[in-house]
Amino acid sequence: MDLETRGGNKKGNFVGFVLLEQPVWDKEDFLRQLKLHWQLQREDLPAEQEDDNTLVFQCQGAMVSVALMPAPIPGGEAERQAAKNYRWPGGVEQTKRHKAHLVVGLLNLGLAPAQAGRLMVKILASCCRQNGVLGVYANGAVYQPQFYLDCSQMLNNGGFPLFNLVWFGLYQSEKGLCGYTSGLENLGYDEIEVLDSAAGPEQLVGFLADLSHYVAAQDVTLRAGETVGFTAEQKFPISRGPGAAVEGDSLKIVFPG
């Protein structure tokens, strides 16, 4: 699949990694889980595109590949990204135990980016049901497998699986708490940052999550020079420029908290 190693090369393309305790996976069980929980089936491609460790198929307007790599993600990358997950105490230690990983790619063949994102969540959630899964590395962070599965259940009620598709990062600057999104770009939108806020962690994550859901679930484009808010009184200015914690340009929202 013509996808970059660490992310999709255009909107609606996705790459994720499932961390495994041992270098084994059950292809047939994955397909059973996909059908049982999401009523999805593979559309076969020529057999020469597969081997014992690789599955390649079309599904609902996308090309999907799942490949077993019998080694950890190199360079300690997964451990560094697990350290970003402030909601998972012990995540780094669990991530260190992985001895192999699945590379999961979705190449969009014509779906709307949000629909492609929903399909990617179903694929990764089905991978999570394998034995020995230690974590899901997506959107620049490593998720606890049960958290990823729980969040994916939004799809059963027709909801948008925001927390599967967008990570909300936090870090402290000298002037206040900063937050950023990671994952909106693959859905076709600018990443969003809040810098030097007086907000607390839950308040800032809540604001970023509400704003990201508004953008992604309702297909809204935010523009520099405008304002955004969720009440008549809220008018938070929007600017655009080089990202502080994300690659490329991002939208900066002034959110005092």
C-alpha cells in the first residue's frame, strides 16, 4: 500500500500499529471479529498479494492491509509515545513488553474522510480482540486496548468515534497549559492548538474535544480571522501559523480557561 510509514499521505488515509506480546496473530479470527462485531467482510484480492503474515483486502470503499512485523517498533518510538498518554498509568511499562506489532493501513478509494476514519476504527478494534494485545499506537499516542475498544462502541449507536481518531495532547509551558490535537489532519482538517491557557487539564481537553467533534462530525471548516465559541458570549479568536507541538501549520485558538 502506498502509505507513509507513520501516517496517511492524504486525507482519509490511515496507519495504526497494534502492539503484541508475542510475534503471532490469527488472521481468521480477525476476519471473524470483523464480521461478528461490525458485519464487515473482506472483498478478496489475488492471493499473491498475501503471505502467512499479511492480509490485504478491499472493504467498503477502501483497501486494507494488516501485516505482522515480528519485532518491536524500532528506536523506542512506541515507548516515547506511550509516555504521552496521561490517562494510562503504567502504559510505558506495558508498552515495553511488546515483541512484535501489526501494521494496519487503510488506503481510501473514494470514501468521505470521516467514513474512512470510522472504517479504520472498526479494523483496529477487531485487531484489539487478538490474544496478547498490549496497546494501540495511533494519532501519535499509545492507547490502552480496552480504552480503544470502549470508545469504538460509539459506532454502534451511530456516534462519531472521536477519541479513537483524535488524540488530545497536553504539556506545560512557562505561561500556562498548552493542548493540541493529533488526528484531525487525516480527516481533512487543520490540527488545533491552544497555547498558554489558564485552564485545567480536564477543561482544556474538554474544550478541544468539543471543538474537534464540532469540526469532524459536522464537517465544519474553521478559518483564521474568525472566532469560535459554544455560547453567545464565547468568541475565541482563531489564527493560523506554524505548529508549536504539531508538524506544519495549525489553527491557534485563544482559550483563556
